[in-house]
Amino acid sequence: MGMAGNMTPDRRRALRLLAAASLVIATAASSWAQSGPVGEPAGEWRQQTYLIPLPHDGDRGMHTLVLRPPGDGKRPLVVINHGSPADPSQRPSMKPGFRTAAMWFLKRGFVVALPMRRGYGETGGSWAEEYGKCGSPDYRRAGLETAKDIATAVDYMTALPFVEPQRAIVVGQSAGGWGSIALASLNPPKVAAIVNFAGGRGGYADNRPNNNCTPDRLVQAASEYGRTARLPMLWLYTENDLFFNPTLSRRMAEAFTAAGGKAD
């Protein structure tokens, strides 16, 4: 009879637990080993992908395109955040965009980070930003999930040796803009200001322009964010926005500022 046959039940149980724990640790260590920069910087703007650990999503790495201006020393950071396509099937194929905005900041000496949040592009995984049914959406919760990933990108990037540890700028468009408003409600200490481009959720419902899933809920959520938001914000919407028309965007802005938020 082998050694295992001589073991007590408690001994066998302990060994099984130890083996299971070792497997979990080894798997996590292998995945975490993939965090950080991938490959070498390329081109004039030292383009490079970073895998940013997402502690709120196990051991997944958030694929983030990082661009750096010429020169050495610490530079200020801007984190630019994407929206969410109306067609869910397009989420897995998304790529970092905003090249024009990135160039604007690069030419002014900023390090630019373009993260792909959970459920999008190469980051993959479960989509965390679901707001529920159109008739009873939870826009506040959805925005705070987006804000988690944005805050993680800010914290990781500001710890890098070529980035200033404070005074980061956060920019977001559409769902990324809504998540940026949610982030403002948390007042992250490393962020100096936030720019919201056409932020919101639930727009273009049923594939129809100017049709929002329960817009009153969106206004209510903006008010809830404004109660605690104290960072300066710039909100930019257009007259011909088909997702969040001027009437709705003004209602959101007024609710946000009336509750105490700071937004121009």
C-alpha cells in the first residue's frame, strides 16, 4: 500500500487544500507576471501597451495604450476614456482611439493613457457597466463601475517613474464621460480636473435618435453625483447630439451643479 493509503482523512484533506491553494497562487502569479509594459516603446511618441492590474476583477490586466512626449523627467498625465457602442457585438473588437485628442495633449507635454475597460477590446472579460432594463435603469451604479477602471488607470499611471504623481487630467466621451462624472463624485486626490464630452448612458434606445431610456433617471443620477463631487469639470455637448440632446444635457448639468458639483 502506498503512502497515501496510510494517511488519515484529516491529512488527506489538508493536502488537497494545500494543492488547491498552490494552484490558485501559481495561476495568479503567472497572470500578474504579465502586468506592466509589453514590448518596447515605438515611434516618436514612444507608443507602448501596458497591462494594468484590475484588483476588482481578479487577475485581469486592462490593456492601455500609453504615449509619451519626447524628453526625460516626470510629465503630467491625461487618461482618455472611450464610450460604449450601441451594438454590444462591437465591444470585443474595440481599439484605442482619440488620436486627435491624444496629439493635442502630447504636444503640450502630457503622457497620454488610453485604457480599454472591462468588457471591451483586448481587455475582455465580463462587461461591468450594464445599467439594467430600459424602463428602470441604474445609471448611477453603471457609472461607478466605469469610474473604478478609470481610477485604477490613474493610480497605476501616476506611480510610474515618468509621470507626475499628482495633477492628472481625466477626459471621457459618452459612457466614458459618464464614468468620468461618476469619478468626480469620488474626488480622487491625484486628479486635478475632469473633461466630459457628451457623457451619458441609455442614449439612442431602440436604435432611434433622441430616444433615451428613462431620461429622468439620468438626471437623478447626475444630481446624486453632484452631491459629493468637488473637482472642477468642463462639460461639452453639441446642439446636434443624437444621444443626449441639448434639453437633456442641460437638465443633467443643472442637476449636477444644483446638488453641489462644479461644472462649466
